[in-house]
Amino acid sequence: MPANKKLLVLPGDGIGPEVMGEVRRIIDWMDRRRSLSFEIEEGLVGGGAIDAVGSPCPDETVAKARAADAVLFGSVGGPKWDSLPFEQRPELGILRLRKDLGLFANLRPAVVLDPLVEASSLKPDIVRGVDIMVVRETVGGVYFGEPRGVETLPDGKRRGFDTDVYHEDEIARVARVAFDLARKRRNKVTSVEKANVMQSGRLWRAVVGEVHKAEYPDVQLENMYADNCAMQLCSRPKQFDVILGNNLFGDVLSDLAAALTGSLGMLPSATLGAVDPTTGKRHALYEPIHGSAPDIAGKGVANPCAQMLSFAMLLRWSFGLEEDAKLLEAAIEKVLAGGLRTADIMQPGMARVGTSVMGEAVVRELEKLSA
Ligand code: NAD
């Protein structure tokens, strides 16, 4: 069968290549058993790319990413490169990809799987069944707005400042991503800002309301102040379906939502660009939310689930393969329900396993579920 899905795989540094290896196992299985044929390229990114060619994101990697239907990213960074100046750091690899591919909407699901309900720091009855998607704007707002800087005043004291700035088109396009997602989920968007104290927040609320009225009147829209949202996430998280926020609030609230699940090694993410009106395609990059975990790299103990779940997101959002995405998610949940745990999610009475045993177990479950 000819390959019909072009995938760029960027394993990166630390545990990146280890957990990506387990995804390759799943891709091989899907090739054989689901007749999904992927054309896979690999590329250099992060510290490994600095060592090999002197740049954390070489032009060749960007070109491959542009040509691909989707990018599956591992993680970058590590102590070896920590002393480099800021503009040469491995972490700039991901920033360049986001910028050059125009990836403006970050999707971070926070799902509390039943077998891991005890891993949360909140009470089981509060988090059981939580299934939230945080949509964060990633290329605008206070992280990029000008003017910004630290200046020294005439009296010798320093003053630091940033600018939270949004164009209405930037708000509208990320709002559409959130509304589209909600339609495929439980049809509710909670848009967060601080319209009570910030001008950019007032505009955010107005534009989200306009997009809703004109294009998505069937979706339930709720506006909420970001501080209230933080509190509600900890007290009544099940009320949320899709949470939409700007770069700053989305950053903070997606970490908070992730903490509800209690396990860094389980959390995937996606970052999407705009849909090209002529091809109907969009650039997209999928990655676990964890970093390169240098403390456990090379030991074969990393949890590969976040990387595998990132691949499930890729199947769903880049290729529309909902059934295959669900199959993979179900296989992972089954393995956990069966009692296997990597060290990061270990619980009393469960069986502690390493990266590859976890990967093999997921493939076995895939086989059983699709029999
Ligand atoms: P980290 O996410 O790498 O690790 C935090 C802790 O969680 C560590 O104890 C680690 O062992 C554990 N952990 C993370 N993923 C795990 C997994 N899959 N299985 C088991 N345990 C896991 O964060 P950090 O230590 O702050 O950062 C390490 C490096 O990663 C830094 O260089 C940082 O800049 C980089 N980083 C990269 C990305 C990215 O590539 N997108 C994201 C975050 C951090």
C-alpha cells in the first residue's frame, strides 16, 4: 500500500528517543494490522542538533516539518547544554518550529483515567471522570507583546514591564479552534480572561462573544475570570469541557488542569496552525508536556504513555482517524487497569515496569481489542 500520511518524527534529547521508540512500535503495529501506512522521516532538534550541526532547529528540520502532514516531537534539553547563552539553547528548537509553522493554538487535554484516580492530589470523587481540554493561544499576548524590558530609572531603581496585546483576528482564530473542538466533545466552551481589570481582556471577551454569536450559536459559551477558573478547577473540575485562554492564563490554567491528573508522564499536547483554505490541511505538532527528564534518561524507566497519547491526538486531529485514536487510548487505559505502572505513577499493589515492557503491553492490548 502506498504511504499516505507524511509524518516527521523528532525524538530530541534525554528520554525523547526512548519514549518515541515505543510509539514506533505502535506505528509498526498499525501499519500491519490497521492498514495505515505512514511515510516517516526523522529529523534533528534540540541539544542533539546543536551537537551535530550547531543549531537547535536546523533549516532542514523546518523544511521537513513544512512538508509533513504532522510532526511528532519528543523533548529537548539537558544539563549538557544548560550553560549555553539563551539564544543557543535546545528549547529554542520548539519555539522556532511553532513560529515558522504558525502554530497558534495549543491543546492540552487533562483526563483523569479511572485506574489513576488515586494519583491526583484531589479527592477521588472530585476528579473521577474529569475530561477537560485547555486551548491556549501561543503566539501572542504578554509573552511576545512590545514594549517589554527592564529599565533603570533616573533614581537608579529598576522597572520591569511587558505588554499584553491581542489583535482581534488572533482572538477570533483561536476561539474558532475551541468552538470546533467543543462541538466534537460536550459542546461547552469556558472562555477565561480578566475583563474586569484588563483592556485586552475586555476585547477578548467581546471577540469570543462575536464569533460565538455569528458562527457557533449551538455551542454553550460561558465567560469566567481566570482567577475564578483556577479556583473552580480545584473545587468543581467536572463542570469544564473546553477552557479557552490567552497565552498567559492558558499557560497557568493548563498546568493546573494537568496537576488534577497527578501524572506528568501521562499528558500529551497538540499545537495547531491555521487551516489552509486551498488544501484543507493545517500544520500541527504533537508532543508530551514533560521535558527530557535528564535524571532518568538512559535508564529505560520513563513512562512512554504521554508520547503514545500524543500520537493518538495526532491520529485524531491531523488524520481524522478517530477510531484508531480511541483504540490506542483504550489500550493504554486497559494496561493501567491491569496493574502495570512505570515508576512515576507507581501505586501500592501494582507491578512496576520499565519503558519497553509498558510499550509491549500496549501493543498486546491493541491486538486483543482489535481481534
Ligand atoms: P521534566 O518534565 O523533564 O522532568 C520533571 C520530573 O518529571 C523529573 O523528575 C522527571 O524524571 C519526571 N518525568 C518527566 N517525564 C517523565 C516520564 N515520561 N516518565 C517518568 N518520569 C518523567 O522537566 P525538567 O526537569 O524541568 O526539565 C528537564 C529538561 O527538559 C530541561 O532542559 C527543560 O528545559 C526541558 N524541557 C523541555 C520541554 C520540551 O521539550 N517541550 C518541556 C519541558 C522541559
